[in-house]
Amino acid sequence: MCGIVGYVGDRSALPILIEGMERLEYRGYDSAGVAVVNGDMTVARKAGRLSELEAELEGRDLPGLLGIGHTRWATHGAPTDENAHPHRDCSGKIALVHNGIIENHDVLKARLVGEGHTFMSETDTEVAAHLIESILQERSCSLLEAVLEAVNVLEGAFALVCINSDDPDRIIVARQEPPIIVGAADGVGLVASDIPALLAHTRDVIPLDNRQVAEVSRGSVRVFDFAGEEVTVEPVHVEWNMEAAEKGGYEDFMLKEIFEQPDVVRDTLRGRVDREGRVKLDEVHWDDETLRRISKVVVVACGTSFHSGMAAKHSIEHYTRIPVELDLASEFRYRDPVLDETCLVIGIAQSGETADTLAAIRFAKEMGAKVVAITNVVGSSITRDADAVLFTHAGPEIGVAATKTFLAQLVALNLFALYLAQQRQSMDPAKTAETLTALQALPEQVEEVLRSQGEVHRAAKRYADASDVIFIGRGVGTAVALEGALKLKEISYIHAEGYPAGELKHGAIALLEPGVPVVAVLTGAKLYDKMLANIEEVRARGADTILVAPQGDERARALANELFEVPVTKPLLSPILDTVPLQLFAYFIAKERGLSPDKPRNLAKSVTVE
Ligand code: F6R
């Protein structure tokens, strides 16, 4: 989850590193550091946000054409100056940055201390610097060879980026699990843990494969497997441009990303519906017979992606009549699930790097299941582990709280469910065409929801001081309620809980008292009256009601303290509209409370540890 950058070229490395780190700060931000080579190795590190490091560096001259930088999200060792990366060996000539966890660091540290190495931090990372130093001393080999040997000794997950002041022409990069991307352009060598940090320099990037090592020098990249065999790699061309990764005039990335959602829905649908009203998914290469043999679908995901999976369960079961199980990826493989080759596992991860989701789909593959991934990131780990990949075309999502990727996932999952139904002939083609027409109307309907941001802002002002907010829904509305609660708690730090509305009276209703806001999602025609009954129960306890309801619904208006109206669509597609005012609600409340919605405390954009 940490952010990594590396540069070797003909310009001063430091400003390039800092700029890249700014673009990656969303990956982790409890401390930051840089190492620059100019004859000697100079390192600067600082606890806190990147701005603290920048203040520390002000007025200091740190020339050098080779350097690495890191923004940290702590796993081992508190976020202090000493634990901030880069870490060095005893000689101070080797510096490295790391994302992941080195699981055998204790054993290695004991061995290295026995050999006389002195450790300066509490991190697991530092062991790698001393290990490489020890190999270099023993073998008098190159840094590349030393890293190739070290990666076979280190256990756990690591994206490691290493430099040596005795060799100012190259950066050595190693990957075991967490993503790392390398690139070369016009006399420049580049490294980053994510694409936005590279876009200023190149659009042709090489995401390293698992268990690969790269030697990055000016204008060239060589890639090796862990056995030291050189492998041929092709760069991936990234369509995103710099503006896409910038805020584009919005105060925060989160707001920008919420407002990008009409385009995101459009882009995710683009090219996937043909003129005859059929779904066209070229990425899914299984033949119809294989699709007909699917006996069970299992959806695995975490956080917001889990909520899109929760809504998708309804669509898949309704359209295809295939039973769907839904699992939190972190629980899935520990419950001894029943899987075979007739099972289809859908792994959802906007980042494509969530460690639990990757582990879950790998486990599913070992059990013989087929795996399809839904992700937003080209070249991410999940794309390599899955049998088929359906990309959500949401563009880079910088805000830590997932918004546009959630909507894109809902669209992709509904398309996939319709595709399964179409190929298995489990749905009347006229109904498929009708649902696709409803999907295609969504971008404009999302625009309409966004136009009513004023009402949401007013409600946010009214409830910004709440200490608890309860969210309820039924059917697919439950997924919206859970997502609304997650958005609110993660960026506003208000305690928020989402419940299926029918469950309220089995416990959570005890929390209700006058003034407590209850957000109710009124979707799904057949559940409408039941939701109204639940809303009456809430009102009877004196709680306030904030209702997400179909436009022009007078019954809802009569029961609402605040009303967020949304256009009408098919019930199974309604989360794509109903979620939007709740994203805005969370955003405006966070702003009212003076918080930074893009960088909520303790959270990271891609969760690459279990
Ligand atoms: C919430 C949020 C997280 C992620 C979760 C899974 O706003 O962003 O809950 O949804 O960490 O991330 P991915 O989708 O990358 O697997």
C-alpha cells in the first residue's frame, strides 16, 4: 500500500521523486522519505504527510541523478522518522524502499545481527538492506546479482526498489506479490508502485510480473525471473493522461470522481451492447456449453467491492437462476468452501491488488473453479491470476474512498449477469434488450442525481454533528445502505451502520432515539410497502428520516425529514442511482467537519497485506 518512486536520468532526481510521491500519496501517508545518490548516498525521512518531508528538505541541496522515494503506510514499526523508508545497510551505500511484509524478518535479523550488522529501525524492511549488503560483501557481485539472491531468501510479500551509491546508473526492482511498475523513456529509467506517478514521463509501462526482478537504467529495462533468467517483456500502453489523474478544478478527488460517474457508466457500457440488443463481452472466452455447465457462482471481494457483489447476487440469481454465494474474501478460504470445476468465482477489486481477494481467487483456481475478475487497473495482479477479466473503465481513482469504481463495478456485474443469462438462454431476449436499454439510460439519470447535490448538501449541514447514523434498505437496497454507511464512517469518522431494514427490529432499533438520523433506501417495487412500514417504525421512535426515494414519490415526501429523489430505473439497477446521493452525503459531511475526504485516516487505496 505504500507509494514507491524511482528515477535515474539526466535531471536532478529529487523534484521528480517528490512529484511522483505527491501523485502516490493516496497509497499511504504516515511518513515519507527519499534517497539520492551524488557520489554518496543522502537520505531524508520524516514522519507525517509528504508536506513534512518537503518542509524538511526546503533549503537543502540534494543534487543527484539517481534516487528513490517512498510514502509509507505502516505495518511493522510505528510511523516515526527512523522507521520511514528508505532504509540503509551498515555502510550507508545501499538504500531501499519496500511495500509489503517480509515474513521471515525475525530469523534473518537474528542471523545478520550475529554477523555484526547494526539495525537502526523497527521495520521488517531494513533486513533486506543488510541481507543485500551481506551478499555483496561475500560474493563481490553486482547489485542485480545480490538482489536476485536476496529475493530467494526473503519470504512474504515485497515490492523492493534498491540503489547502490557505488553504481549510480541503475535501480534494481523486485516483485513478490505487491505491484510495481517500471518504464524507460529517452535516457530515463523510472519506477513506481502505480501508474499516475509515471504518466508525466511515459505512457508505456511494464508492470512486473510476480517473482520478477528488473534492472532499470537510462532508457532501458531488463527483466529477469527469480532464477536469474532474462525474460522478454512488452510494455503496456496506458490511455490515461495526466489530466485524468489531476483534480480537474474540483476541491477534492473524491468529488471529482463522484461527478465523473455519468462518463464512467457510459465508458463501462461502451462497446459491450450490440445493435440487436445483445451483450457482447469479448473478454469472456468460455463457450456456451461451459457457461451452461456452471452450477454455482461465488462472489469474493472486500469493502465497497463486496457491496457491489452483494447487489450483483440479486441480478445474477434473477437473470440466470444460478445460485450465488457471496463471501468476504478475507473469510472465504478459511471456511472450507465447496468448489469444483462447475463453479464460477467472481473476484471484484477496483485496485486488482487486494491481498485477500487475490488469495481467494488463487484458492478457487486450485479447487478447479473458473475465475473471472472485475477490476479497474490494467496490468494489476488480479488480471494475471484470473481466467477472464472484465475491466471497469473508470479511469484512475485517487480518492481513497471508492466511488466511481463502485458504480462501474455495478454496471460491469449487471452486464456480466445479463451475458450469462443470454448465453445460457435463461432470460427472454426481449427482457434482456429492455434491461440493456435501462442500463444505457443510466448515465443521464446519474447526471440528474448529481444536479440535486444542493439538497444533499443541505442535509449534510443539518446532520454533520450526528454521532450515529443508521442506514437501512431491503433487497439490493441493503447493499446501498451498507455502502452508504461505509462511505460515511470512513471519511467523516461518524459511527454509521447499515442494516437490512427487516433486521432493525431484531436489535439495532434499540439505538434509535429522538434526533438520530436514519437513512432509508426506498427501492425495489415489491419491497416498497415493507420499507414504508420500517420507516414508520423509525419515526415512531422519534428518529429523523433521510429518504432516498423515486422522483415524485409523495408518500415518501410525507415521511421524510430530508428527501433525496432519484430517477426511476429497473429495481435491480437502482443501486447505480441510489448510491450517488449517499456518496455526496458522506462527502459533504466530511467537508462540514473540516476533514480531508481524499485521505481518511488509517486507510489506504490498495490493501496489499492480509
Ligand atoms: C471503501 C474502500 C475499501 C475498498 C476495499 C477493497 O471506500 O475503498 O473498502 O473497497 O479495500 O478494495 P479493492 O476493490 O481494491 O479490492
